[in-house]
Amino acid sequence: MDGQMKDDIIQVALQRFKEVQDAEGVNRLNAMSSVEFCAGNQWSDKDKKAREGRPCLTINKLNGPIKQIIGDQRQNNPSIKVRPVDSADDVKTAEVLTGIIRNIEYNSAAEAAYDDAFAQAVKGGWGYFRIVTEYSKEDGFEQDIKIKRVPNRFSVYLDPSVQEADGSDASFGFVVETLTKEEFEVAHPGKSIIEWEGGNGETEGDWFTSESVRVAEYFYKVPVKKNLVMLEGGRTVDAEELNLTMTPGYMEEGEYAITEQGPIKVTSKRTVETDKVMWCKMNGSELLEGPSEWVGKYIPIIPVYGDEENIEGRKLYYSAIHHAIDGQKVYNWMASTAVETVALAPKQPWLVTAEQIKGFEKYWNVADKTPLPYLPVNQTTMGFPQRQMAAIADSGAIAERQQASDDIKSTTGIFDASLGARSNETSGVAIQARQREGDVGTYLFIDNLTRALKYCGRQLVDIIPKVYDTHRVVRTLGIDGKEEFAEINKPVQDMGSLEHTIENDLSRGKYDVVVDVGPAYTTQRIEAASKMVEMMQGLPQAAPFMMDLIFKNMDWPGAEEIEQRMQAMLQSQQEPQQQEDPLKQQKDMLDVEGKQISNEKGKQDLQEGQADQMQQMVRIAQEVVLDALQRTGVVQ
């Protein structure tokens, strides 16, 4: 790339960065205000100075709603799932993709990235996480996909013209990073130390010093035309990536493409206009790295939005406590005023005459500071000294503080019942219904996280076939965390012909992404065991056939071994029943026990014994499940 093209990239990038700064100015100021309030910095410097020497209390009533919303989200474990669009696509491949995504999330500690972005959206109006690729080994060429957290939302500048709710139509984006001068010189030797411009929020803080340099990663889309060919078996690839055998430049239908898996026949072709995503790193005046093509078709920056409003085309993002800030200010002010009235009011003086305390001045001079057992006086015709009436609490300030507290509840949508406080409801159903109202009022934040995860899943489905594009064995994880290994892109040759097929071809087919938001798998297992015990109470005859499943869902040492023994016992009981007549089995059991009774009486005794055994098994299962529920904290 010549110098002019590089200069053009820099000029366009600087112009776009300025556009984002202008568009996000109000949102960034609102976010900083909300974040400061969440952290407890709720008095301005001007107000603190005006109240110098007077009470300036901060009673952070916004912390409870914030923790409630974040806690609700962390109790649920979002799960990305891949499913085929129609019956022509491979269900097994969709399962492999789902397992690979779980493995990527596990290796990346993606849960922390999701939680952090969600917390930023709740506290400040929006947050981000991102997708990157890294070499799996220092001396290898195979790459892995990672999901990374973005600790500072203000370091990201995304295309402000996006219209999609998940930001998937973004045309460009910046991620700004701050390095020390030493780190910059080691990473980019010979480059000018001219830092990238910062914006609101990003440049705040003592960690930005004159010894730091700010650089920016820049993602942008450029329009391209691609010649696509469909290979036999349904795989679609770019013709430029193939080794053409007959027609130079463009593959013809019916010809063979030489791939890593061997020659494969071309079944269809077409030209499409699309975009490719480019990446580069720059300072304020020159390119430091790149440009190079990003592997995916989306900007790999995933936003998690909070409460969104569109006012005359201007998008505003609000935190969960944005509209409660004024109520919190009033609450702090009234609390400080009430304390000042009562605790810091002047000491109530004594009404005395000089004649009454004459000779005892040393006691009376310290009476307001030292608790004396008595105060001596001279008896006069004036009677005894009297103290003025004590200060009365500011009832107006107390009433305003209560009103401010109610305002905070109504603006956040979280009331006392949602925070666990006792209310006028008496039944458990009514209490749960009131708590559910608070969850519904703030559910939009969790729903926006779900949208972000669906967008993340679409990006992963797009780039996984491009990163894992060779024949290899990859680890996949099930919903229960158990690992398996899948062989992907495995070439299979049809004996007797030149044609090949590919097993577990990740590039073949079209797939949707769904996100399940619910309790973690461990909690689901305990709940499943509890439901099984409830079912056994109503249907005790089923107890012997469910005990192994109950222990399978237990999560304590030895449960798996008990499950295996239960399965072995169940199999040993079922095999003779399949081979022998039930009446003959009962007769043999009675003979072993030495019971020489009629067949009808034997049946009755056997049924009664089985009923006693089933009841005992149910009681044991109930005790086991209750103990597990208590261990996991599901019940107290």
C-alpha cells in the first residue's frame, strides 16, 4: 500500500472519530454522572464547598437497586445455541458448533466479559465486549478465538449511525489503548510518539500522565465483489481461495476445484457485492500496524445497551438509576439537614443569674462539655436555674427525605419487596408476584444482554469455519461442562471416483443462533432431583426406576458411584424379569424365604413388601435431595 492510501485511511479515521465524539457527547456525560453516583460520589465540589463545616451526608440508596439487577442477571447463565435453519442443514454440525462456542467461552472466561458489559450498561447506559483471534501456540499457525472484556466503556467509539438494536450494522469502530512510552517504543520501534485523541470519560483519571501514549485500533468496512462457487456437498467458498484447474480466473460449473481435501466438483457459481472488514492500529499521524483483513464480516465489537431512547434521531442511552439521581440528591440534602438540625444545633443554654452561680463558676463553665454528677447553686428568691427547650427535629426535612425515598423507588422500578423487605402481602404467591413486578420493570437490561449474546453467536458462527478451516480435532463442551472431542473438516474419499466429501464441514449450511437465559446447569440439576422426588411421592411404583437419575443429578462426592451402582442393580433386576415369567419369579422368591403359602397370599405379601421398600426409598431420596438443596443454598 502506497503512502497516499495510508494517508487517506488516517484522514477518514480522524474524521470518523470526531463524528463519534460529537454524537456521544451527551451519552458520555450522562454515563459519567451515573457511574459517579453509583460509586457514592454524589455531591458536587461546589455543594461541598458551600457546606464546609456542616453535615454533607451520602446515604447511597441507589446501590441496592443496582445490585438487585446485576444479581438477577448473574443468577441466570446465558447459553448460546446453534441450530440449523432447515432440514437440509446438518444437525450434528450445529451441535459441534454449539460445543465449540462453549469451549471458546470457557477458555476465554467469557462469563466475566458478559457480566462486566452488563454491569456497565446498568450503571452507565452501555458496555462492550469484543472478539479477538490469537495464535494457539507461539511456534504454530493455528489460531484460537477469544472473547475479551472491555474494562473501560469510554475507550470504545462505535459507528453512531447504527440502526439495529444489537449494533450489527456498524460500519466502523475504534478501541483506544493507553501505553507507556517504553511499551510504545518496544511495540512500535521507529514510530512517532504522537498519541491518539481521547474523549469524555476515557481521559479522566490520574493514570493518564505525560509519560503515556494513546493509540487506537481501527476497524472499518470496505465494499468488495466476490465470486462464490458452491462445491458438491453444499460447501460455498470464495473462488479466489481455490486452486483452479481448468479455467483461469473464474471457475465454471462442472469443473473440479483442487482443495486441501482433494478435487471437488463445482455445482454453482455467482457474483455478490458485499463488505470486508479491515483492521489497523494507528497513532495520531501514521499507521502502526496493518491494514489487514479481519476474518469475519462484522465489526468484532459487541455493545450491550441499557435503556434506549430516540429523540428526533438522536439516540440516548440511560442507566438504571439515571432518572433517580435527582431523588438521591434530595435524599442526601434532607438527611444532612435533619442531622444538622438535631445533632449540630447549638447546645441548649442554662438560664441563671450571677447570684445563683456565684462561687461555682468553674463547674458551670464546663457543664456543656463534661457530664457532672451535680451542679451547685446558691439558693435565692429566683428559684433554681432552668434550661431552654431542646432542639426539635426538622419535620419538613424528614417528610421530604421520605418522599425522596419513594421517588427513587418509582424511578428505578424496584420497590422494597424486590429487595427482600417485608410488605403487606401475606401469601408466598403474593410476595413472589410483587418481587416479579420489580424484575419485569428492569428486564429490558437482561433482554438487551440476550440480544448482544445472539449477535456474538452470529459472529462466532461466521468466523469459526474460517479460523478452524483445516482438518483437526477440537474440544467441545456440553451443557453440563463435560468435554468431548470432535473431528472437523474430515475428508472422506469416495472409492472408485475422484470426488470427496467432508465430514463435519463447519462452512457448510446456514445456522441460526438462539440464547437461553435461565438458572445455571448445577441449579437445574438440583431442581430436577427435587421434582423427581415429588413425582415419586405421587407414583411410588416408579421409585426403583428413578433412583439412578436422582443420584445422577446430585453434586457431591460419591454421587456418581452410587448412580452407577443403582444402574447395575436396576439392570440385574430387569434381566431376570425379561427372561422369566413374573409369577415364576414371585414363587421362587417365596421358596427362598421358606414361605409355603398359597399363590394369592404370596402375591399380597410381595406387594406389601415392595410398597414398604418403595416408601423407604422415597424417604431416603427426600433426605438426600434436601441435604443437597441446603448445601447449594437453594433452601435454608
